[in-house]
Amino acid sequence: MTSGRPDAVLVAAARRGSDAAFTALVVRHQQGLRGFLRRLCRDPDVADDLAQDAFLAAWTSLASLKDPARFRSWLYGLAWRQAASRFRTDDRRRAREWAYTAETADLPGLSPEDRIALDRAMSDLPPDQRAAIALCLSGGFSHSEAAEALGIPVGTVKSHVTRGRAKLLEALGGQP
């Protein structure tokens, strides 16, 4: 039975390849770790994902643990670093979304409903047309710059822009 043994003994056994020993560590620490992460994240699904990631990271880097008796604090440190990374990623995503929203809000004469229709129509375009439209119409790229960035011929970019523009105008109720 491994559950009553100290963390250091379980870590040593897990380092030697004992799945049962690592399972005992997971069982022992999962509730506390999930609680910690749920308080941090305020989203139980994200917290549970981070806890799983932390246990996976612990399993794969168990050899780097200097003091096996400090497994718990090491595990929580792994979880904290993963959560902080997730928060930074989420912050960057929100900043990009805000910048995109601010950029599209500057489009003159475009109502909120038209913006929604435009976004929906853009998402319906094939990826290559969407990329050409985004670069040439939104990003200020010339056709040749977009062709270089996308690695496709200039003529293909022009046709993607023409077809994509027609689909977007149609989605907004305009004539191509």
C-alpha cells in the first residue's frame, strides 16, 4: 500500500518507474491542487485542465525535483507557472481581440449589425481568400506584398481578393 507513505518515498518509487507511486501522489494532492487553481482561475474547467497539465509536467520532469520531500510545493509551483502562462496568453488574446474590435469600429459607415455580418462572412471564406482579404483590404498590403507573405502568385492573390470582396459585399447586401 502506497497511500500512507511519505511523499519522498513515493517520489523515489515513481522515479524508478512505479506508476502506483505516482498515482498515490496524484490522489493525495489533486483535491488541494484543484482547489488552489479554482480559486486562481474562477473557472473550474480551466482549473481542472491546468491541474492535469501540472501532474503531467510533474511526471515528465520528476527527475528535476531536487528535494523529494518538497513534492507538494514543487507541484504547486508547476501549476502556478502554468496558470500564469495561461493568464498571459489569455491577456494577449483579449488585447488582440480588443485591437481588432477597435480597428473594425473605425470602419466608417459600418453599423454593429454590419460588422457582425462582415465577421461572419469573413469566417465563411476559404482560408486562402480570408488571408488575402485580411492582408490587402484590412492590412494595407499591396497584392505583391500579400503574394510574398502567403507564398502564392500575385494573380492568385488578385483573384482571391476579387472573389472574397464579392462574397463580403453580398453578405452585407451590396452589389459586387
